[in-house]
Amino acid sequence: MKSIKPGRGPSAMGALGSVIAVIFGIFWTIMAVSMGAPGFFPLFGVLFIIIGIVQVVYNLKNATGENRYSAFDIVEDGEEPDPLDQRFGAGSRMDTADSGTGSGAFRFCPYCGAKLGAEFEFCGKCGKKLPDIQ
């Protein structure tokens, strides 16, 4: 079974962007207070700082963690477990749901992650030829 995981590169870039948002929030808050702006202007900066810190922690966890949530890396069972399967159990997945193909099975495109019928030879989303099913 394949799992779609957030990529380490995009997660690291998200962390960097969040650090920039925190710095922006600090400058915004300092400048709003020093200019004597109404109270909601400094609160906007504090909100930016709080959201930025949460995003930094989340993205760094994804970038450095062994078991991470991702939208870009597609991994096999043996490489690392699916955190959602660990939390909710493999029985809660929709692998066996009818995908409209009549066979009741589906797979994912290894290039873009689109959900496809088991008998597809080409991806319906990106158009690339799919590898043979082992």
C-alpha cells in the first residue's frame, strides 16, 4: 500500500516562511505600539506571531520527523508506516470502497497522487503512464 507523505523540502520551506511571518509579526507589533495605533493593530501582530510559531513547529516536525504527514512523497509500506493507519487502524481506510470501476479496488498515481482505478494504465490527472502492478 502506498501512503502520501508531506515532502521534507516543502515542509522545510514552510518552516522558513513561518519564521519570516513571526519576524514580520514582531516588527508589526513593535511599530504599531510605538506609533500609538489602536489596540487591534498590535493584536494583529501578536496573532501573526502565534500562528507563525505553531506553523514553524508543525513544519519542522514534518521536515525532520521519521513518520510525517506529507503531500508530496509517496512511500511503500516497508519504508515508513502511515500515521493515519496507526491512529485509526487500517480497517477505517477506504481501500476497499467501490471506486466506480466495478472491481472495488483502486490505487494512487506515483507521480501526482491521484486516486485511480486498479485497471488504469495512464493517470487521469497528470496523464503519465503508470507502472505495472506487482
